[in-house]
Amino acid sequence: MIKLNSADEMLKFGMEVSRSIHAPLSIYLVGALGSGKTVFARGLLAGLDVQDTITSPSYLVAKEHIDARIRAVHIDLFRIDSYDKFRSLGLEEYFDGTWVVICEWADRINELGFSNVIVLQFRTTGHEERSIEIDRVNVVGQSLLLEAILKFDYD
Ligand SMILES: Nc1ncnc2c1ncn2[C@@H]1O[C@H](COP(=O)(O)OP(=O)(O)OP(=O)(O)O)[C@@H](O)[C@H]1O
Ligand SMILES: [Mg+2]
């Protein structure tokens, strides 16, 4: 289990992890409202040298960051309650293996694939304390990324 004691620590964790990311990769962020998914995503994207402001994409569903070191997309499926809606918004194309996908509320859509995927479970464990558990890992050639995550995983 990874423990983050403040939003700042969460941000730094995201930045640290993003240093060793390679496409294709999807990071599925799962956890309740306010558990820190967007803060983590912001850290990841900042580490990918994204220049524009990184807000929650909730209202947009998907925000592309093509100025990033690696073509990245930040998706939020909170309001997407069916696979039909997911498809009608054209979100499938982001899972074609050419993007780094950072997907909040990935558990909303059961049909999402699990190749090149890391699933992280976020929990609020205190006022400013959050935990992250690695729920599932199915990646090839991301050994540096896994190392970076495991460095923080001390339980
Ligand atoms: N250790 C921490 N890690 C991350 N965020 C923290 C932490 N401590 C406090 N916070 C605060 O908790 C909130 C987390 O919000 P965030 O938008 O990242 O959650 P979320 O999981 O994306 O929620 P949602 O499901 O609504 O998208 C922020 O206001 C942040 O400042
Ligand atoms: Mg969020």
C-alpha cells in the first residue's frame, strides 16, 4: 500500500511515476469522490511536460494533451454510465495502443480492456491522508515504471 500524507505528496508521486512511462499504457484510477485521482493525474501529466492547466476533465470527459512528452489523454468516466455512451463519444479510439491513457472512474465501464493496464485503487484514509493500492498490473516493458511505483509501496 502506498500512503500519501498530503495533496502535495500525491502530486509529487504522480510526477515521479510519470518519468518512466512509455506508450502503450493505460492507468485506471479507481476510488471514491475526493480520493485524489485528479491530483495524481495532474502530477502524472505535469511529469509528461504538459504545458496547459490540468483540471478535472469531468465536464469534458476526455482532455487530450498532445503537447506532452508522450501523447496523453486524461479521461473521466464518472458521468459515462453505459458502453453505448462511451462508444458514441468516440472514447474507444484512445485505447488503440498509441496513447498514454489516464482514466478516472475506469470501473464505470465493464467493457474496458486490460492489456497494457495498471489499475490503482485510491482510498481516503484520513483528512489529508490517501492510500493507493495496485489492484492489477498487466503491462509489458514498463519495468522502470513498476520500479518507480514499488519504491513508494512499503506495506
Ligand atoms: N493526500 C492527498 N492526496 C490527494 N488529495 C488530497 C490529499 N489530501 C487532501 N487532498 C485533497 O482532496 C481532494 C482530492 O480531490 P481529487 O479531485 O483529486 O479527487 P478525485 O478522486 O479526482 O475525485 P472525483 O472522483 O470527484 O474526480 C483535493 O481537494 C485535494 O486537495
Ligand atoms: Mg477526479
